[in-house]
Amino acid sequence: MIIKKAELETVCGISSRIPESSSPEVAFAGKSNVGKSSLINGLLNRKSLARTSSQPGKTQTINYYNVNDMLYLVDLPGYGYAKVSEEVREKWGRMIERYLHGSRQLKAVFLLVDIRHAPSENDRTMYQWILYQGYEPVIIATKLDKIKRSQVSRQLKILKEGLEVKPGTKMIPFSAETRQGRDEIWELIEDVTKEA
């Protein structure tokens, strides 16, 4: 994918309506500090289009990134961050659910998990919940550059078993530093959006 245009077009808060889109969408879900903003910046070849923060839990909105006026990358609020109240977490959950149900153009959901650690309870819940909403998430194992190459297959196995992924689920190791995995993610995005 050659990126000619990439911009944050719509920011959708807790009380906003989900925008009607005529272009295909792919969504990114993941824990607050798993590297969603870094992934989106890496995919779009931009340094700081998606804001990365040293404070996890900053993304409290659904952010729509317009790519080449052809498709949207949709950044969902990070989940599982301890410093926000239960009430706020529930609102985020409802907002994500409204999006998954309400978007007519959603073609794929990517679930980001940290390759260094076994999946958390929140990761497992999110995976099951995305399945329940009718999508089979592609797993992106982030922070690949933080482990040795010899550990990769073992860590992927830990993620696979920990999430109890369905057979045939795609898992892509990704590094925001080296961009490893970027082309594979774009290939998948192009595959699912070209049918649109």
C-alpha cells in the first residue's frame, strides 16, 4: 500500500453517534499500553499521527484514520487500564460494542497483544468478546523487537494457548521499531477491503 494521504478524520466520543462511512474499515483493539498508536503510525509511515502517550489509557475515543480516501483504520479505546474507574471502563465497553454492532463497513478486527507476556484476563475477555460479536480477530503480537528471535515461536505458542484461539487464526508478530510484520498486515487489510 502506497500511502498518499493519511489523516485523523473523525473522533467519536462516548456519547457520539458512530459515523456512517462508505469506505471499508478495519479496527484495532488492545490493552492501553500494547502499542496501538505505534502500530498505526508504523502502518501509515507517520511519526506521530496517532498520539502515543507515556500515560496508558489516553485513547478514550474511537479514532478514524482516513487512508488515501479509500479506507479507514479505526483505533478503539485501550482496555484494562487500572487507573480509570469501573464506570468509565463500562462506558468504553459500550462504546466499542456500539461500534462493532453499528459499523456497516467493518471488514476485520485486529487484536493487539504483547508478545513478551502471556495474555491477561482482559486480553482473553476481549478475544472472546470479539468472537461473540461475530468477528474472528487477527492477532498482532506487538513489541517483537523486545525479545530474542529464538523466543518468537515459543511466545506465539503461549499467546495462542492463553487466548485459546480458534484453529486457523492468523497471528502476526510486529515491531514498531523495525516495521517487521507491516507488509503482512497491509496484505491482510488489502485482501479484506478489496472485497468491499
